Amino acid sequence: MPELPEVETTRRGVEPFCRGRAVRAVIVREPRLRWPVPDTLATGMAGQIILAVERRAKYLLFQTAAGIALVHLGMSGSLRVVRRGDPVARHDHVDVALAGGHSLRFNDPRRFGCFLWLAPGERHPLLANLGPEPLSPEFDGQLLYRRSRGRRGPVKNFIMDARVVVGVGNIYANEALFLAGIRPDRAAGRVSAARYECLSQCIKQVLTSAIEQGGTTLRDFVGGDGKPGYFARHLHVYGRGGQPCTCCGSQLRACRLGQRGSVYCVACQR
């Protein structure tokens, strides 16, 4: 599933083609996504100028004076810039035709993504109750420490909870915990304030590095320019169960926490 770095990479890739451009038309070829594409998307967005392209958690927000197009890439979705008239592929479900000859094209083979329309002032449940952005000043070790008190569940599940902090998905949770030297299965409430401060900085480091590398392409993800991300080359633990630790050489151990694969080093993480 595309995580925060992949969504931010997409945002940065499409923004130069969208911001300040008028929407000439919206073509919906397949409305049956995770939630049906509403008729108001085409009627509301057509003729509007895209004022900004923003990201909240793993959602892309295309701001116009008439409302906001809310996009989630789901498990396998991508949002690319194409030239108008480029051949349409099988899973190209939505096109946003822009003035200037380009279109935003939403492709989603599994149809787990969404392309919704929010009227001015409308607050969608998908955006409610979200924690702070991990790269914002509001996110730090003290926040993690305060919110973790009394929690017995694994620290990995804790930092992946979008109510605590948004956008720390499975890949980057594994990597940040490795850099911070914290076992993913340690109880969240038993991690000290000092170690949470280290973990918060490692989360920022891992996400920033992944964004700079264009995200992590394991199978489906491509950015707004159709190119894969390269952070997979820098993974220390994710997907490397049974292989030697890049730091000490010990065999990495794999387990499942919250139905998600976790990998850690028994020597470097405690």
C-alpha cells in the first residue's frame, strides 16, 4: 500500500501541472472504487481552478473554490500526469483533464482507492480524528510518551495508529524502530521518554529519506511521473527476515504484529 512518502512523492510530482490550472472536464470510466465516485465530482470540479494540491496523512486534497477532490491511492493505486490523448489502460478509472494539454489519470487495479468530492466546509469522516503529521513540529517524543502511558500493546502498532500520528505505515515503522534500537513487540507503555524522543527523530529521518528517494516501490507504486521509488534499496529490516543485520550481522527475526509483518534484530533492538 502506498504510504506517506509515496503519497507525498505523488503530490510533489503532480502539483506543478495542477496548481493554477483550470479543470476542463472530469471523465469517470469506472465509478465503483472503494466508495463510489460521486456524480458531484465531475459537476463540481469541472470549470474550477486548482488552487492548491495538499496532503493530509495518506490523502491528497485538490483545493478549488467550489470544493475539494479527496483522493486515496488504496492498495495499488497511482495518480499520474499524462498528455491528453494518451492511450487509456485497463484500470485507468478517472481522468481530470487540465488546461494546457495534460490530464491527471487515476489508475487502480484493485479498486481499493477513492476519488471523492467535498463541498466547501464539509468535513469527511476519513479526515476526522487524525493525529499530527510526523514531519510537523507538533510531533515529537513527548507527544509519543504522553499518549503511550498505560498502553500494553506493541510499540509498532502504537506508532502506526493514525490517531497517534499519521502516515507511519508498516515499512517505515519497521525501519524507524530499527534505527531507534527498539523491539517492535515491546509494550508501548514501557518505552521511556528518552527512547521516544529518539524514535520520533528516527521516524522523521526515515520518512524524509524515503521522500527524497521517491518512496518505496515493492510491487505496484509509481510516482506522478510514472517512475518507481528507490528507497527499497536502503531498507535495513523490512522484508529481510532471516537475512543478516546490516549493523551487527545477526540473523534478523520475523514475526507478525497486528496482522502485519515485522522484522527486527534481536541484538540491536531491545
